[in-house]
Amino acid sequence: MKKTYKIEVDCANCANLMEDAARKTSGVDSAVVNFMTQKMTVEFTEGQEPKKVMKEVLKACKKVEPDCEIEL
């Protein structure tokens, strides 16, 4: 399953770091952050609950960029 989320990120470098953090999160097959559109597209592993996984993605991204926001 693939979903797109609105995010708030301040710079392109931070967007790349958030993308890497999201990719390393359990339950995520792939993640792409587009700094220009302020969107994150996440493809979830089969059988994973997107809301639960996205809470972990948000935690991982906040380690990179403490003031980032992802609209879940």
C-alpha cells in the first residue's frame, strides 16, 4: 500500500535525512520526500498498519529534524 502525507520540512538536506530515516523504519518498503511539494510518499510492507508505522516514521524523523511535522 502506498500513501502520501503532507510534511513540513525546512531545507532540502533535512528532507533527504528524513527520507533516509523513514526508509530505515520497520514496516516501510520505500519512502520519498519531495522538498518542493512538502510531501512524503511511503510504501508500506504487506500486512502493516499504516497509522502505526507512520507514528514510528514520525519519531525517526523528529530525531533528524525536531520541529518536523507530518500530517497523519
